[in-house]
Amino acid sequence: MMFARQSLRIAARALRYPTGAGAVRAITTNLNVTSVAKSSWQKMVFATGTTGLLIGFAWNTEIAHTLSAKIDWEGAVRKDIVKMIEDEEERRGDGTSIGPTLIRLGFHTSGTYDRTAQNGGSNGACMRFIPEAHYEANQGLSFPRALLEPLQAKYGMSFSDLWTFAAKVAVEEAGGPVIPWRSGRTDADDGSKSVPDGRLPDATQGAAHLRSIFNRMGLNDQEIVALSGGHSMGFCHLDTSGFVGPWTFAPNSFSNEYFRLLVEEKWVPKKTHKGKIWRGPLQYEDSTGNLMMLPTDMALMEDPAFKKWVIAYKEDEELFSKHFAAAFSKLLELGVPFPKEKTSGGSFLAKMKNMLGL
């Protein structure tokens, strides 16, 4: 039993070690056990023939899943996130909310995935480090990351789990659908695994660019349009994106209003801002001059394959909510090596954990 408890502590620490033989050394050399017990452990590990992979990769992943599963996500953590959103809204006092920015954080930490290169995605939370923290697309996200840091310190979950869970909570608290979500992501120790810049959507581009970005992740036309519906919430800010304004008149609420406005409003290029000539990038405004659309938003109406989904979601909010929940959940899990479902015989790691009393 003492060995099992020590194993649990070392396994948790092993999440910080790289995969491979080094991970094995980290475990075997730090366990304060007899040479006989240590020898038995090493024989068991090397007998698999896949020491580095199982102990360094799958072990880390399953242990992360085991530890994070013990956190009261839907109780204490959700309550603290909701309180954080409410406190920040009260502090601002201008009717804006941090909720849409939490959703953007979840999108940006996940939307870097490349299914061909098999890297990127929310696992690692590399946005904490240079160079990813300084990518232009991530401007304005240091603030929500800082707001969430006390919760990570309080509960001990990975930042990658916390960021994606906060995005889920923000959608649901805004009146959106329940987003299927599971824990088990791990954090990187530094920025060495940061992906190249340019993997997130460029709002100045059109339909071809959207497909290039989202198809790289493994997402299709319907999912592209559904995720774009997240623009029913939030604002663009001059100091972070160069664009300005909200997409809807209810930017703190989840709805299909974004699609209704796309279809029914007449959108024209923005010419002025606060009485002066608009010198920012091309964006569009409605008849009131108070709402905006980006070139990537307008592309959804210009491309026939995209437009059919815009129309469908405008006419059926329940369909939009259902499709958004599925697409956003999929996005948050891209590239995350969750443990595979157990077979009837149980996985090798499951047997090891059972033997160790984990």
C-alpha cells in the first residue's frame, strides 16, 4: 500500500516529464522502495516492449484523466467560474461580460490543431508561453487567463482543462446549449511545443481561407457555419483586433440572432467611426451603424454551401444550438489524447493502476 501511495505521488509529478525513457527513470529512480521492488517494477515496465510510449505518453494521459476526474467540475469549479463572470461584470459596470472572451480563449487554444501534423489543439495550454502568447490572434487573452489562474491554483487542474471548461460554462451561462466536455488534458512545461503562427482564422479573408483553416482541423462546412454562430456574443475591440463593435444587440446572450441579422440586414462597408474617416480594416455595418460584420462573416452569405446553413440556422434556433454544441465540443477535444475506452479484458495501464491501488 505504501508503494501504491508513492506511485500515485510520483505519477502526478511524472506529468511534468517528457515522454520516453526519461519518464521511466523519473518514476523508477524517485520511488523510495527496496531494490527488489524496484527491480520488479522495471521488469514489468520493460516487459511491455513499449516503455517510452506507455509510461511516458499513455501513463501521463491516463493519470491526468484519473486525477482531474476527482475534481468537482460541475459543482465547485462551475460555481467559482460563474462567480468570476458575475464579479467581473459588476466591476466593469458597462453591460459587457467576460463570458464571450472565455469562449474566445477556448476557441483559440483549441483551433490550432492540425490533423496532418498531429499537433496543436488545447492540450498543452502553450498560450501561456512565448511565442504563442505573443501571436497577434491571441491579443486580449492574457486577461481571462490571469482571471482563471487563482482557480487553477485552488483546484490543481491543468490549465488546458480549465480554459476549455470555462469556455463551456460561458456558453451555457449565456443561455446556450450544454456542451459535452471531459477532463484529462495535460499542460506543457514551456513553449517548445507551440505551433507556428497563422493557424487561427484571419477575419479579413473569405470562404477559401475559412475552409483551409477549419478543414485542417478536420471540420466541415456545416461545423464552420455553426461555430461562426458564436459571434452572436461578444465585441470586436480596436486595441486587440483592429475591428470594432458587436455583431448583435444582445452580445452577452447565446442565440441565432447572428444568422438572422446576416440574412435580413443590409450590410455596407464601414466608412466612418465617431465622426471621423474609418481607417481600420474592411468591416461592414448595419443600417444603424452600431452593429458590425467581418469579411469572414460576409463570406458565409457569399458561398452557396455556407449560405444554406446560415439560412437553416436563422430559421431553426434549436437546430443551431444542437449543431453548435456538437461542433464546439469537437473543437475543444481536437488533438487531446484521451484514454481509449476499456475493452472487456481491460487495458494494460488499467491493470497496472489496479495493481498499484490507483
